[in-house]
Amino acid sequence: LDAEELDGELFTLFKAKLADVFKHVDGSFYPTYEPEIKAILKALLYGFTVWDCGSTVGQRLLGLEYFAGRGTVQRASRAQILALVSLGTLLPWLRERCLGVGLRRLPYHRRCQVERGLGHLETAVRVASAANFVLFLLRGTYCSLSARLTGVISGHAQRPMIREVQFDFMNRELLWHGLAEFAGFLLPLVNVYPAKNFAVQKLLHRNDVSETHLTRGHRAISSIVASALEHPTQPRRDRL
């Protein structure tokens, strides 16, 4: 699914760039030949990727590749790739161009009948695509209806490597996980108010003691300073 999203974004980007180029050449050229331009662009993208490498750009980025069928390691054949490209390129072009031109040449009543039949056919295709998507989610094969019709599946080009996890890392993770669970179970049961009161009393008592020592020290220093500032007096002897 991610590979299809990447391929769709790439096609949209190229189409927008081509629209900008043809906009400066002729204003009516791109809207007139838009179906042909999109078909050629899809054919080129498939030709440079799927036809040569066996995978699209999105699949190459994710390490995927087209295989001939389920349970086989053989790459998709040229016939399967050609059928897949035709379903993804020619059918949209036929729907947008040939049916539109052909319907305009038919009488009105026949045109209504053909349009009604095409509407039923499109509804059936959408229902089949939805059913195929459900089967893909359940079984993991044939991500699109065109892939199911051609028998092509997407798989890893190389077998994915199994990551080896060191046992010391696992032990450390298990230890921290156990400690976290134990702390989460134990902390709500602990009564923190006695410890809080004890800590507050100790801190207040320490502050009172320090303030008492500071007060005594200030008094002693004040008395020494006061005695030093007094004027000296000489002793007198009383005459007899």
C-alpha cells in the first residue's frame, strides 16, 4: 500500500510539472490531449521501472518486487508485466477518450443506455476492488484488482534480516519495567504525611537553633563594639 501511495505521488508530481510546461506553450493543448499525456507518462514510468527492474519506484524504495505468483521466487514474466501495464494505462485512456468520442456519435436513447450500462460496470468494478482490498487485508496478497487479474504479487526482493537483541539489553529493560510497576503499586500505599511533618519540624527546629546562635553572636559583638566606643577615663586618687 505504501508503494502504491509513493507511485501515485510520483505520477502526480510529473503530471503537475508537465501541466506547468504546456501551460506556457499553448493554453488549450494540455486540456485537449490530457488523456494521451497521462497514458504516455504512465507508460514511460512503467517502462523505465517495471519493465527493466521488475518493480516500481515506490517498490524499490521499500525493497519490494513483482513476482510471478504466490509461493514462488520467480520474477514476473514479460507477459504479466505487459498485461499489468495495459490495465493501468490503456483502460483509463479508453474510458476517458474513446468512450467519450464514441458516445457523442450515438443517438440520444442509445447513449443513455450505454451510459447506464457503463455506470453499472463501474459500480461492479468498485465493488470488486473493495472485496479485493478486504481479501488483501486478510491474506496479504494481490494489493490491487489488476494484480489479481494478472496473477502478480508484491514481495520482498531480499529476505528480511532478523534483528538480534542482546540479552543484557533485555535484562535491563525487564528490570526497569519491573521496578516501574513495583513503584506504581507501592507509592499509593505509602503515607507521606508523617515523613512530611517530620521533615518540616526538623527544618524549623534547625532554623530556630541557627537564629538563636546568630542572636547571641550579635549581642556579644554589639557589647564589644559599645565598650570600644566609650571614652577612656583616668583613675583619680583621693587626697587625705
